[in-house]
Amino acid sequence: QSMLTQPPSASGTPGQRVTISCYGSTSNIGRNGVDWYRHLPGTAPKLLIYNDNSQWSAGVPARFFGSKSGTSASLAISGLQSEDEADYYCAAWDDSLSGYVFGTGTKVTVL
Amino acid sequence: VQVVESGGGLVKPGESLRLSCAVSGLTFSDAWMSWVRQAPGKGLEWVGRIKARPAGGTIDYAAPVKGRFILSRDDSQNTIYMQMSSLKSEDTAVYFCAYVGRAPSILNVWGQGAPVTVSS
């Protein structure tokens, strides 16, 4: 099962902007929407962004912003807060695999 | 919407195990559901998806589990099941059940996970 590629880590100081990239292919990101999840170990993952740039609910702060271009996508977190420390995963449906593929995950650290 | 997994445990390689996922707070017969797992120290991995019967009830599996895992549903019990057979050590993971809030696989409600350990 192929996976989408993300940097293993990203970091910033409180208030800074952090961007996480997600690289895929024409069969997944190139054809379908990208979703973003936040996961704290030992808890249930949480959907943040769906279909590239839509916030799932009012519970998702507006400082989380998703974007996509071609076969890559990004999640930007502005105004970084200590509570943003978590693992972040992109995901997309893959038409060739007929399956949902997750990214390799990015651990965000607030310095 | 609430999702609760059960049935996790310790099994030996080659053995079988069945996980259950009870769902409440929605019209279950219309619900598409998925399983996702996370092996120790690894990232999230999609395992499979079962559509609602009105949508054809189609089931899709990830390549690593195809032929060994079987997803099913009992709409009368608001529950989906995942029968896992010929288990391998690499199947050791926390298995999450999740509700597909929007097609094709946008997972907006997750359970807390059921740990499965495959070890001799």
C-alpha cells in the first residue's frame, strides 16, 4: 500500500506559522480531495480539513488552512500554540488502489 | 455520533480474532464505516471500508490485509465487524473504527481504538 509523503517533523515557536507538505501522485492527490487529521498518541484521530481546504467543523480553528496544487498539498498552522503539538496526517482516496492512503505523518513541536 | 470498538487482545501468529464496532447517534443503515490501524511507532494505515447497503454494500480492503480480513455489518445491531485471520506479527496495532462522514472516505468520527497484539 503506497503512502503519501510528509516530512517527519516540523517545529516553530508560539505565534509562528508552520507548514506541512504532503506529496502524492496523479492517482490520489491529483484526482481526489486531500484530508488532514491530527492525532495525539493514545487518543482518537481528529479530522481537521477535508476536500483540500474545507474545515470540518466550527471546532477547528480558522488558523488551520489547507491547500493543494497538482499532486501536492499543504497544511498551514498560523499563530502556533502549545496545544498544536501533535502528529498530523494527510490522506486521500487513491483510484488505482481503490483505497484511502495516509501520509507518513508529521510530528509538530512547539519550541 | 459515537463509535466504540471491542474485541482486541493477544493472539498467536496464524490465529484469528474478530473486532466489533458499535455505532450510535445516526441512521446506521445509511452509514459507511472504515477501519484504520496504527502499529507501534508507525503512522496511520487504512485497513478497509464497508459501504451502506443502499450504496451497494461494497467492501474495499488495503492490499496487506486483502484475503485475510473480512468486513461485515449487522444493521439490526448497529455494528460492523472485522474478522481477522492468519494473523501476523505485523498486524500488531491499535485498530480504530471510524465513521465515513462524507464519501469517499472522510473519517469524521473515530473510536478510541482496540489494541491487537500478535505474538507467540
